[in-house]
Amino acid sequence: MMLSAALIAILVGMALLLIRAFVGPTIYDRILAVNNFGTKTVLVLALYGFVTERPDFLDIAIVYALCNFIATMAILKYFEYGDLGHVGKQPEDEKL
Amino acid sequence: MIAIEFLVNFTLLGFLLATALVISRTNRLFQSVMLFGIYSLLTAALFVVLDAVDVAFTEAAVGTCISTILMLSALSLTGSRREVAMHRKSPALALGVSIALGAALAVGIMDMPEFADPNAPANLHVAPYYLTESVSEIDIPNVVTSVLASYRGYDTLGEVVVIFTAGIGVIALLAGRTGKRDED
Amino acid sequence: MGFIFSPIVFLILFWLALSGHYTTLLLILGAASCFWVLMISRRMGINAHEGKPIHLVSWRIVPYWIWLIKEILLSTWAVSRMILSPGSSVRPQLAKIPANNMSDLSKVTYANSITLTPGTLTIEADGDELEIHTLRADMLEPLKRGEMADRVRKIERGHNREQ
Amino acid sequence: MDGILSIIRDLLLIAGALAVLIGALGVIRFPEVFSRIHAAGITDTAGAGLIILALLIESGFSLISLKLLVIVLFLFFTSPTSSHALAKAAIHGRVLPLTHQDKG
């Protein structure tokens, strides 16, 4: 029962984050909202697996956590450097 | 237990609808890329709720990760920071088409069997055989995987070839650019 | 202990942990995918040294984590009260705090620990200083006293002595 | 014993759910992006940590608890990284943090 309540609480939190993603105002607010929405989705999937007594779906939650991080990093890299091919300062560059 | 499943289902669908509406109203490409990220997170969560775990897996990897990155790469190639001009010449026509299409789909849905009905035609043909025999025949615990990779192997091969070709196209478009940069 | 963090062993252990199915066919496929991932990361030029965060394996990390979790819960409580209190109680400030006498890895641990505790956020980590954004001036006090920095340094010193 | 564990689990779930809710509320209420990152951090650390701890109690000891541990460890390592990257990108994108230099 408590599991369902926690699930509902997270869904309400998701709704709040959707509002933030819709209204902005800056692009960084939206990125923050998308990233945090991803974390909440991971939690929803984990909780949902336990609510329906089939926690085997946790693999998807793991994939989500990974993808969410990579996508956030790609978006931020895009906004910082203007394209994704940009290579930051790396030890290899100094050797060459 | 059933009630919470319905609640999650409908809440996620509601979020999906809201996101889709906002995407269609926004005229900045970055915002829509970002919102598409949320959209595919929601879609994949819905797939999990509907028990289509394998599709959810694909949607999580492709929708959230790869397509976001691909769209951003495309944006950085085209460099279109401008707002897209919206052409709204005849909203009445578009509205009419949408309503007619929606109504046709609704009529079509009425003829479909109940959701998860074990006696639906699709569940009576080869599905029971796969469900009972695939583990002993193919030795892979996931039935969907054994259907896709073995029983329907040729079909999947065709799909993979299509995706491979598309991938080559994308690489050819994106890699040419970075190659030039390296020479600079 | 360190050999567990050699990439291939780590990948295979990770695969075994996640899979849960141990038939011959699946084990072969799993091993093949581990090698495939390893080859791709070699080609991408991912530095193998970075994949071995050896000081994170030292047992001294355990008391540090327990302490960090306590700090996270305390500052979560403080920030939650700010969120729930009516009116705006946010008085953000920027400040620089020293992060000297640390290896790069310790600096990352330190900066990440600061970010993990709500109320403080590392904006820039450049040289021997960290630029911190904080929600309220008093949330910066514990950092200025340097307790966290001392604890981070202690992990590393402990590791060096063990070698 | 079982009763005590389930009470602990319920308390952890309540605390975690509250942390997630308060974090989301903070993302709505706080005035600018840097403050909002702090609020979002509550979901990532306390919220996720407490809820997954509760699920660990629920699952007992199995492959599933291992996966839960992987999730929570991953979140604890990536969340500060993305927060930091976001703050840095926002600074470079000329979004200046609102600051109050007056003490108190």
C-alpha cells in the first residue's frame, strides 16, 4: 500500500517537473527538468515493478539511468560548445 | 492493485498528451528536442506498464539517448537557431482532416478484441506454441527475443539491413563534417 | 583488490550480476559482448587508468560515505524547510573555497560531495580553488571550516600509506 | 521482526516520497536555475536513496537487490556530475546567478 502511495507521490512530482519543462524560462531550466524527470522515471519503474510484484523490470530502470545521464551530457555539451564533435582538453592533446 | 495500474497508465498518458500538445505549440527546435526526450521517457514507461518490456528497452535506448543526440547533431550541422516560421493558412481544413482521421481510428478500435483477451485471434494461432515450446527449443528465456531472432529471423535480418543502411547514411552525413574539421 | 577494476574483469562481473541466466549459450554471448565493449572503448581511446579509481576501493571510503550520507540528510532537511517556508528565503551566494593538497581524483570526490549535499553546488573546479554556489550564506560555513576537505584528504593519505 | 522491517520500509518510503515531492516543489518555487539545481538534487540523492533503500528491504537478498544497488550507486555518481555540468554550462551561457552579497 505504501508502495502505491510513493508511486503516486512521484507521479505528482513528475507533473510539477513537466510544468517547469513547459514554462522554462531559460533553456537550462528545461534541461534540468528533463534530467530530473528521467530520475523520477527510474524511480517510477523501480517502484512499479515492486507494486506489480514483478521486479524483473529493474534492468530497464538501469538502462534509463544510463541513457538519461548520457543524453543530459550530450545536450549540455551541445549548448556549451555549439556542436557534439568538440573535444575538450584531454591529456592526449598535450602529448601530441 | 488493478486500480493503481490504471492510475499510472492514465497519468502517464495524460503527461504524454500534455507533452505532445506543448511540442506542437512550440516554435523553437531546442525546446522540442528536449521535450521529445520527456516524451520518449513517458512512452517507454508506458510500454513497461503495458508489459512490453522489450519495446520499452529499445525506446529507452533509442528514444532518450540516440535520437536526442542525433537531433542535436543535426541541429548543430544546420545551425538553425532561428525560430521556425509557422504557416497557418487554413486551420479549418487541418482540423477537419484530424477529426475525420481520429473518428475513423475510433471506429476501427471498436472492432478490436478486448485488451489482453486470451481468446483474441492473434493469441490463438502460433502464440501458444511459442510460449510453451520456445524455451526448450531455443534455450533463451525471453520469448520475444527467440521469436525475433530465431522464428522470425529472416524478417529481423531485413529490418536490421534497413537500419544498417540508415545508419550508414547518418554516418556519411555527420562524419564528412568532422573529417573536414580535422584537416583544419 | 585492484584487479577487479581491470576493465574486462569488471565488465564480466557486471554482466554476470545483471544477467541471472547462466546457460552455456548465454555465457558465451555475454563474454563476447564484454570483449566487444572493451574493443570499442579501446578504439575510442578511453584511458584505462581512469577506469581504475583505485582510491575509491580503499576501505577508508566507507566511514567517509557514512559521514557524507549523514551530511546529505541534514542538508536535505535544511533545504526542504527553505522550500516549504512561505515567501522567498533564498539568498544565493557565490564563494571560492580552497582545495589545495589534493590529487585530481580527491578534488573530484570533494567537488562531487559538495554538489551531492543539497544547498551547495560546485560551479567551477579550476586549479586549487572551487567556486561554490550556495542557497544561503550559513550553508557555506561547514565547508569554510574545511571538515569535508580534511576527510577527503584522509581517504587518500590512508591509501598511500597502505601501499 | 518482520513487522519491524516493514515499518522501517514504510517510513523510508514516506520519507523518500516526501523528499521527491519537496524537490519537485522546489524546482517550481525557487527563483532561478542555480537555486533550482539544489532543489532537483534532493530528488536525486535523498529521494532516490531512501526509496531504493526501502525497496532493498522489500527485495531481501537477491540479484534484484544487486540491481537496485547498481541504480543507486550510478545515481550517486552521475547526479553531481550532471548538476555541475549544468551549472557550468549555464554560467558559460551567460546566465548569471542571482546573488545577495549582504550577510544574513
